[in-house]
Amino acid sequence: MQASKIMPKILDRLGFDRISKEDRPYIVEDFVFQPSDYPSAKGLRSVHEDVTLEETPLALCRQFHLQHQAQAHTALKLRLALCWNGFRDALNLLAYCSQSFQRGIPEAAVVNAAEKHGAGDFGLAWAWSGEGEPDILAFVKNNIFVGVEGHDAAAIVRPFARELAEALGKLRTGGPYGDESFGLLDDVRRRVGDAPSLPSGGRLELGVLPPDGWTYFFLTSSGSVNRSPENKDSWYYRAGAQKGRQELILFRVGRGIVPIRERLTVEVM
């Protein structure tokens, strides 16, 4: 039976509802993944990496495709996601991802990865065959979601996930994230004021993102941020049809998973 149909029942059996009522601190120390840092992954190398910002739930995601250097058929896919709004969003992301598989899941074989394998605060693990070491292991540690999918890698998945959980557990934690002023939107604020006014459809020049090795993501409550046709290195905000106070949000992230957020308020007339 497909995961979308049976996973709610599995989550209920493993205590998802109970732990969803709990809370955990936020990870505030950045985390940079390197396969060589983990004994179980020393034979692996990263062959591809993506970084994205997901809006629902709001999360900074890094996905790594790992290949074994000596065993061509052994591979892992690792997904790390920092959920900006905390532990419950990370649990919800785990539930969503666990329901996305298109192939049948051996229902009775799915276990709580935290209780069975010592990985995180709550998790799921199973072998596609229904027995033996897990091919799939996903867990939540504080506000971080971790997903590990193995291909011909059952001997690696469980120890690798546990080592990741231990590393995440050593990071400094704190309260919810706040905003910082780190450049582009702060420059706009100095130029046009704290809450510039625009007509619907109006354009606000934002400027150039520095070529400093960081990755940047824009979000808006209404309207859009676009690359300038006059200068491909410059960006602007186009006000939408929705009137009133709107937010322009800029996330900046380095090689890790903890972003910095900057915000600008815009009044659309």
C-alpha cells in the first residue's frame, strides 16, 4: 500500500501526536556537512548538492547525493532542513516527506528511529524488504529534519544517521530566530526610509547582491522580486495588487543550514 494511505496510521502507532505536543529549542550554531567527519561515511563523496528555501513549512534545505568511492552501486541521498519556526514544523516536514513515497511500505516493519536506533527526538526507519537494516531513516532533532535514503547501502544508513544525530545534538541551541541587518535591505532602508510607499505595480530598486559566496533567497507577502533587465546583477521589487503593509524578506546562508534573515516593510498604496 502507498505511503500516503498508511503513513498516518504508522505515525499514530509510533507516538507522533504525543511528541507533537512537546517543544524543543532551536539550533543556533551553524552546521556544515562533510562526509569525512563521520566514520560510517568516510567511503562516500558528495557528487551533487542543492540548496533551496521551502515556504511550507518555512525551511532552508540542503540535499546531498553521495556516492561510494569504491562501490559504484552504493549511494545515499541526504536531506538536511532547518525549519525556521521550530520543532513542530520539523515534525510536520517529516510527516509530509514520509507520505511522498510512491512505492508500497512494509507497514509492520516501520519503527521509531529515535527509540530503535538512537537517532534524534523522533523518527522513522524501515527496510524496503520488511526486514534487516533500514534503507530509509528520517528523524527530527530540535528544529532540524534529516532524511537518509540508501541504495545498496543498508550497512551505512543506520550508523550514519545516528552519527548525524549525535553531531546535531552537540550544537548550541537557543530561542526563536530574529532579524538582522546585513546589507542589501539595510541599504534600501537608508536610501528610502523604513517603510517606503509604492503604488500597486510600482518598482523599488533593491540594488546588487554582493558576490561574496553566500546564497540569497527572497520572499514577499505580495508582489515579486526580479532581476533587473537593465543590469543582470541588480534586483528590484515589483509591488503587487494587494494594498497595505507588505513584507520583503531576504535570507542569506553560507555553507551550512542556519540562515540569516533581513526584512523590509513596504506600504502599497
